[in-house]
Amino acid sequence: MKNISILGSTGSIGKSTLDFVASNSDKFNVVGLSANSSIDLLKEQIINFKPEIVTVTNEEASRHLISWVDNTRNTTTAVNELTVFTGEEGLCDFASHEKADIVISSIVGASGLKPTLAAIRAGKEIGLANKETLVMAGNLVMDEARKHNVRILPVDSEHSAIFQCLEGRKTSDIRRLILTASGGPFFGKNAADLKNVTAKEALKHPNWSMGSKITIDSSTLMNKGLEVIEAHHLFGFPPEKIDVLIHPQSIVHSMVEFNDAGMLAQLSQPDMKGPIAYALSYPDRVHNVISRCFLEEIGALTFHSPDTATFPCLQFAYEALKGGGTLPAVLNASNEVLVELFLKGDINFTDIPAIIENVMSDHNISPANDLETIFEADRMARSETIDKVRRRL
């Protein structure tokens, strides 16, 4: 029986993880659940999975949960032995709790970095779905993982695919990694088409059901750019050996090309329970996790080069990776701010890459050797992004 804690249990990855666990309760046990503010859903998860520990980062939401736990201890058996952590410090205590064997890191954004590091330093195996952890502090995180002999298992479908294709292979035999991207809802559009798109349109992903932030990142190709940076840190390949192809069907999740020009690809239906299950059960495989993939029914699989002139965020990620130091953290922070503003209707879709480019060009890169430096770069980038938005309005 493997004990699991989930950072971000009320998000898309967290819910899919719990769906998988519910179907395999003889193999996996949930010991910890965490959320920011989705308390009603968290209550349902507590009742259904009976964790030993819970954390809520939002102050008002945490007060609400604590009150509910106190009022139901005598009537709801699921909360009788429950320990509640709160705030950022509590999230790190939660992530490093002794009972967990593996921590699924699925909090979206920069807020996932500190608790993931705390889990690594506590020797926990990591199922990594929070790509921002490696984007912001990849060298630091991977050094800590090696120091504490911690295995980081990728949960993103693309990195899980690469991980599977690389198993048993020598790095020296690999010519390049190829990450695939659906292209999002605006594949084939030009710059003029994108000027007046709405958040509602950008959230209509053709293949995947994801949270709003990741879905917007997919529509700008920033999500794929962040994945390029993540792949660099996970697998140790330089940016010039990591390519991206647009694959609208989302059946081929990624590929590896060898020096002899042979290629391996991992294929399956687009369902996050697949890579989640592989991370949780590795090196074994669980039966009947997702729907089977019948290629004769799918028909054609197509691939295209990304249009970085129309969707420059992908290119910005390569530039941030090559620039190194604090530049990837700046890229990530500026993007997080702009996506939130776009979702609120405060800026246009095309403002996202335009302002990111300006913020990156103004940044003086520093070595990203410690969290203090990284989070200071993050803070400065957020402030500068907001200033630039105000000047444009």
C-alpha cells in the first residue's frame, strides 16, 4: 500500500489523481489533501478519502474548514483524527509529513515551489505536475533531489511520455527530445485573428480538460515553453536538443529521436489519469486506467512546426532557458500575472506576449542559486508587469 499526499487536491490533476485512487484503493491510500480555497470540494474529499492531514492556504477558507472540523468531530468519522495545517508554512509542513510515501505536486504556479522542495528535503518521492517548480528553480530543485536521493516522476503527459521512451536508453544515444502540443484552440490562426479573442474562446481547449491557467497557457503556447524548460531539468538535455511539434490529435504525447534516426513515441488517449497512474505505480503498470487507443479508428495523425511568429511565448521560453539564472522565473511570474488579468478581461490576448517580452528584456539576470534570489526576481517581475500594463491602458 502506497501512501499519497496531494498538493492541490481540488484542482484538475488532484481530482484525476483521486479518481484513479478510488478505483485502486487496494494499492493506494490518501493520507493528505490540500487546497487553497475550494472548501466545499475539499470537505467532500475528506469524507470520501479520510486523510490524516489537510492543509488550506487561504486564511478565510482555513478558518471555515477548522470550524467545520471542530463542529463535526463527533458526527463525521472522517475528521475524528484529522490534523489541519494552514498557510504557507503549514503547506510545507504538510508536504514533508512523515506518513506520505509520495507527494503529488499539482499546485498551479509559483506557489508550488516551496512545498515541493520541502517534500524533497524530507525524502519524499515526487509526482511532479507543477512545472513552475522546475521553471523557476530547476537547478536548485534537481540538486536537492540528488542530495536526498529523491526520485522525481513526471506527471505532465509530455514528460511522462519522454520518461517512458528514455527508460533503459543511454543519453549519448539520443539526438533530440520532441514535445508535442495540441496547438490549443487557435491553431492555424494568424496575429490579426488573435487581437480580439476572449477568455471564453481561449478556454475552449480542443482535447484536454485542464484548469483555466494551464488552458490559457496552452492557447499562447507558453505551456509548451514551460515544458521545454522542465524537460531540460528533468532529463538533462540542452535547449537545442529539445524540439516542439504541433500535433492536433493529442495521441502522440512526445517522442525521442536517436542518433541513428530511429524514433520512439508514446501514444494513448488524452487522459491525465494515464501519466498519473504511471507515476504512482512506477515501475509497474495498473490495468485498465484509461480508454484504449485504436489507431484504425483515429485515422490520420498529423504534425506541424509551431508558428512562433504568431505565438512567440514558446520562443520566449527558449530564450529564458538559454539566458538562465533568474530569467525563467521572470518569464513565469510575468506570465502568471498577465494570464490572471486576461481571464478578468483587463487586457487583450495579444498583450500577454508583448508585455512578457518587455519585462524579460528589462531584466538584469542574476544567478538563481537560492530561493531568496529567485523569489525576489519573481516579485520584481510581477511588479514590473503590472506597471507596464497600467502604462498600456
